[in-house]
Amino acid sequence: MSRTRKRNYEPPPSGFLEGSKHKQTVYHGTDRRPSVGHSLSPEHGSEYGIFVSPRHRYARQYGRYLVKARVSMKAPLFVDSKGEITSGDLTRAIVQGLKRKGYDSIVVLAPSGDPQEIVLFDSKQVWVEDAG
């Protein structure tokens, strides 16, 4: 008799992606295991922001658990390197300055031009789908 693993999954609520110009499934590596249907906080971590990646292997290096999530970005700032924004850690003050300029996230592009890392500014932009 085979046993199937019950998936810990819940789709985002209706309207979550409404108005989003950039909708994406991403991964977040963490040592904290969040619950499905919850969000992630920009306060947890050495830098301010919610760090995710469309590449699960990239995200996996940041923690024991790999969380699958959906994100909603309306006005991302696209950069080739986080160094274009700051030479040090991303702080609340830096994020607040970017928000005043109209940005809601940062997308760091890989040399191929594809997103490598995404930094979200608000927990309302993230929906945890699978906390496996």
C-alpha cells in the first residue's frame, strides 16, 4: 500500500494579484517554517525586505525550509546588482526612500536578463502557497 504525502497548499485569495503588473511564483529559503496562507515579514532577517527568487536552488541556500509563494509587484525597480542601490545591507530607511519614489520591490537581474532575486517591501505582496 502506498502512502501519499498530503500537500500543505492553499491558493492565494481572490483579488490578490489584481492590478499586479508582475505576477510570479517564487521561492523563499528560511529556517522558520511559515504556515500556508500566511505571508512573510520584511523584518525577519539581516536585511530589511522579503527576499525571494524564481530559482528554487538559489533560494534553498538561505534556509532549511523552501517555501513556495506567489508575489504581486506593481512597480518594481529593476537593477543588475543590489550594489546599484546600496553598498551595504538593505535597511528600512533605504526601502522607505524607494517607496517614496514609487517602487514596491526590487528585481535583481541575472546576466541573462531573467530575475535572479526579488526583494519585496510589504508582507501584503506575498502569499505562501506551499510551506513544504
